[in-house]
Amino acid sequence: MAQKEDRLKTCITDSYGSPEELAKILDLGVVMLFYLEEDTFSRREVQSVVEALKGIGEWLRETTNEL
């Protein structure tokens, strides 16, 4: 498991600079979801995406604190 986490951290750092920067991008994605046009997705689909993004953002922040 630790090896997978290390590879993920390396990928995030290479792509976004830091887990915190990716968390900021995910936060922006959450805000963007508020501006979706009606009937594009079901309310439940949007809520599921928001929950997933929030969870990833929280994990990234915890990871940043551990580094």
C-alpha cells in the first residue's frame, strides 16, 4: 500500500507541484459544479462527484501535512 501511495504522491507532485495545488484545483472543480446548466446531470450524479472531490481534497490535505 505504501508503494502505491508513494507513486501517487510522485504523480501528483510531477503533475501539479504539490498535493495542496491539486486540492486547490479540485476545490475549483467543486465551485464549477454550482454553475452547471440544469438537466445536464441528475442531482444525485452531481452530489456524488462533489462528495468524491471533497474526499480526495481532504486526503490530499492530510498527505500534505504528513510530508
